[in-house]
Amino acid sequence: MQLDESAPVLEIRDLNLSYYTRAGEIPAVIDFSLTVEKGESIGLVGESGCGKSTVAMAIMQYMGHNGAIKSGSIKFKGVELTTLGPDALRRLRGSEIAMIYQEPFAALNPSLTLGAQLVEVPMTHEGIGLGEARERALSVLTDVRLPDPERVMDAYPHQISGGQQQRVVIAMALLSNPALLLLDEPTTALDVTVEAGITKLIAELSEKYGTSQIYISHNLGLILEVCSRVFVMYSGEVVEEGSIAALFDRPRHPYTHGLFGCIALPTADKNAAPLRPIPGQLPLPHLRPAGCNFGPRCDHFVSGQCDQGVLSMQGVGDEASHRVRCVRWQSVVHDPESSHGAPQAPIDIGDTVLEVEHMQKYYEVRDRSLAALVSGQGVRWVKANEALDFDARRGETVAIVGESGCGKSTFAKVLMGLETATGGAVRHEGRDIGSIPVRERSARQIGALQMVFQNPFDTLNPSHTVGAQIARVIRKFGVETDPALVRQRVFQLLDTVKLPRDFFYRRPRQLSGGQKQRIGIARAFAGNPSMVIADEPVSALDVSVAAAVTELLTEIQRENETTLLFISHDLSVVRYLADRIVVMYLGQIMERGRTREIFEPPYHPYTEALLSAVPIADPDVRKREIVLEGNLPSVLDPPSGCPFSTRCPRKVGTICDDERPAVQLTDHGHAIACHIPLRELQEVPPVIEIPEAAE
């Protein structure tokens, strides 16, 4: 096997991929072509099930026992991969071609130390000794900015955080300086600050080593920041391809337009310019329509034109590489205004429903070692929530944002009664419930506070039908008791979440991820709650499904005047959805205020960094770059002064380390806990600059 260094790093031509089941052949990817040059970054975007990951698996020759390359060519540096034997492929994988997977924990062996897994890569592919392999592993761990590489080498996967695990996986992929790096949703489950650091890190290391990249993502903002060209896939086909400038400024395919309409850009507004989800669903591979696969969901579909024969890619004309699979692309005009839905009346904000005053939640940690007993430190406290103060009103959406480990979900557990507060008050509808565990709450209290969880797959009972699970909530909280009325109420809820009534008889395994999340929302609203806590409800969903779920929550909230507590690290969605925002860090509130106030100076330095980390899928929007260094301090040993002092780029001196800052208030009630005077914070330039024409 002789690699041609002058040839393109990757050249795919007319690739067709299929899976073979008892029901017959299922065509997964059709007529796929792609060329990647040295050092180039290519983006693959589209909804789940469109074939993005299947293409990556074909490049790695990991199609599984029932997958196969039906036809076409995949060349790596001039070598045809589809005809290589197992030994030759094994030499390429991990050395010349490497892959970073979406879930880092699934890519790491829990029974081996991270060091053992890292040194295995160069020892296997390059035949070097253990000492040299260890030195190289330590060097790459330093490159990915992991603190204390020696400790990481000796740790097991479960002993480091998710962001650190992802950095180890990246280090493992880069250890042998691969020519091609495949990244399959590498940052989906990470905080925006960690995501920003990792994407910048990958870009720097790729430039350093000359690595070509293929990014697989549904995050168009991320693709805009890291890629030079993008391929939009739908139902196994590329429907549009071109440079970043062409696709973001002049998209031609209706599906690309639809994706932009699903993204919470700074110009979107839940009342004046709501998101516009793509109607319908991705067709099953064996039930694709005639002609254009997107036809049943397309606003520009014309019978007799769009449903005839096989559609091929056509050049658009504005640049050689911009091509589209649409017979009517010339009549499709990209108008950002038409991407939004019809304006809605603002929700009337009512009386206060939730009052949180100086709430604390501590966890006791006992160290029974001899050294701890001698030093008198046998009992220590984790301050998960410290002196939380905010409120929420009827019909209002209050967002709680911050990195993982900041205490957002801990507060939600106290509110739901799964934990009890250590101190302070949590009053819901006038009654302090912070010290009342869920088992001691009345059915009315439980029904008044409901939750929509992040992962819909784990929150539905696989043994029961959808109808039975929703009906149980209706009966449990005394909304209806008559079987006929209960059944009718379930049908009404299915109508509300825009699902067919025959879903009453289906089980969770028969539903998609977005459909399961809609069932979770229907179940949360089944007890007529006054407040719903949504804990990252759209973070794991495609942009089209996430837009539909977001609009659904807003619509139900408008109809029921429900208070929505939205927990998230995605500030794009928060900006679109929330009326007020609470920013948390290490269990404390750094800043709180109305949404517009949070997104304009004065900022808390931590809020400033969060805003800088948000990927925005608009090339006209400008951002200042602020990448936080280091990791969250240990909750067992937090800073004695400002909790953000160890990472703050605006630290003013020892006062930040020694004294907790007082809360500074503006005339409008915008609160910032910082030693820097509000006057100076007001002079900080905006992080996000939106062109006046776009506002």
C-alpha cells in the first residue's frame, strides 16, 4: 500500500451505501461525492437519520455486519479503501485516519487507565517503546490543555469530567498525527464554554499538524466557525453543497432555508419573529417519495416537476462549488424574514408564583481516613447552592444558565422535592416547600410542579403505552377520574403537542426522539401545573425537532399561563425563549436580570465569557473571543472570595480572592455580583454585535 501525498486526502465518488435486513435492502446514502484537500475542514449537516454518520462509518470501513458499500469509490491519498484488506485497514485506522465520537465515555475503556489507552496508539501504529509513547502522550495531553497530565494518565475514565474525557479522546485521535480527522458531534453534550475551548483547540492542533477534518453536526453555528465548506444532507442525499459564504448568505435549497428558520438567531423573537419548524418528518429510507425526497415537506413543491424521475445536483452559478439538488432553485429566494413564523401576542405576566430567598443546599462529605481525623477535617460540606435569590411570575419564562456543576439541577431537585433545602426559603404559591420532601407533599402540590427532562428515552416506561402513561398522571392528580373523560383528556393533550391520536396505543420504542419529548411535555402538562421545570429539554435534539419542541412549550405556556423555569447552557435558545435570566457559577448567582439586560453591557465577566462561547449561525454577527482557561474549582474547596476569581479574565486583585463581592443593582433591578464597579462594567464593549439592518 503506497500512499500518494500529492493526491487529495480524501476523494469520494458516487458512493451508495445500504443496509440489508430481513425486510430487504435499505438504501442509506445515495450518490454521495466529496473531496477533501490537505488542511481543509468540511462540514456535514442535516437531521438525524440523513446519513451523516453512515458516511463517516464507510470512510472508516466500519459498516457493521449488515451494512455494505453498494457502489462507488472512497480513496484516501490515492488508495482505494473499499478494496483494502483487514491488515491494511488496521494500519490506516488510528494512524492516518482517526475519529472522535459524540459520546467520549463510550470511546474509553472503563477498566483501563487513560495512560494505558493513550500509549497503546503510538505503540501499536508506530512500534515505539513504552517510555517514548508515554512522553508523547503527556505532550499531547498538554496540547489539549488538560491540567496535571501525569494525574490524568494515572486516572480511570470515570475519575475525570465529561469535558476532560472529550479532551482525552481528542488527544488519542491526534497522537499519531493523522492526515484525516472525523468528528461526529464531538461537542453536543458539552457546555458552551468547553465547546468553545475544544473547537478552538482542534483548529489550532489541526493547523499545527496539517490535519484535514470532516465535522458532522446539526449545529450550524459551530459549522460556520470551524469549516470552509459545508454539505447539507437530507434523507441520504446531499441536497446542497458550497462554501460557507455561499450557503450562509445565499442558500438555494428549501431544506437549507428550513434549517435556518429553526435556529434561534439573535434576530429571532418568540413573539415578534418566532421560529418556524420544518413541517412533517424525515421519510423512512424504504418509503422515500418519487423525485425530490424533501417534496412532502417543501413549501415550494410543484406536482409534475418535483416528483418526476431522479434529481441530480446542479450548479448554481454564483461559484463553481455551489451546487443544489432542486429543479426549482431559481425561484426559491432566501428571505430571512420569511423564515420566521407569524407574530404572536406577548404572554401576560401575572403575580409571583415562585419566591427563592437565600436558599442553600449543602451535602455532607465524610472522610474517615486517619489523616482527616487527626486534622479535624473528617466532615466537609459541598455547597451546591449558596444564597440563591430570585422569583418567577405567572406566564413568565425564567432561564437558569451556567456550566455543568454550577448547581442548576440541584436547585430543580429541591424545587421538585427530590432534595430538601439546607437553609433559606423556596415559596411556591405562597407556601414554603423547600423543606418538604416529595413523599410528604400533597397530590395538588406535586401536580402543580412538573418537569420535562433532558433525555426523553429514559423518562418513559417502555412497557406501557403512551396513553396509559399520560392517563396515569391525570388520575393521580385528580384532574379526571371517569375513564371516558380521562381518555378524552389524553386525546386533547395529544392534540396539544401535535401528535396523532392513534399514538395513544403506541409504546415508546415506536416513537422518534422528538415524539418522545412531546409525550414528555404532554405528561408534564397533564396535571394542570402552575409551573413546569424544563431541564435541557432540547439539547439532544436536531435543530428542526428542537424548534418544534421550543414553539410547542411557548404555545402551551401561552394557553395555560404556566410559569416556565428553563434550565440550559445554550444561550441562543435562552435569549429567544426567556423573559428573565439567572446566571449561576459554582452554586452562586453571578448575575440576574431581564434577557435584554443580560445580553448587553454591563456584564458580569462570567456572563461575558458565556456569551462569547455561543456559536451563532449568522456570518454578519460579530463576536469578541473570550476562551476561559482552567476548570471549575472543586466544590469541596471553593475560592473564599469571588467563586469566579480563579478563571476571571478581569480579575482586579487580591480582593477577588479574599472577599465575596456584594450584589450591585441597576435602576431596573439588574443584579451583578462583582467587585468591578457597574460604571466600569458598563464601558465594556458588547460581546455580540448585530448589524443594524438585522435588528
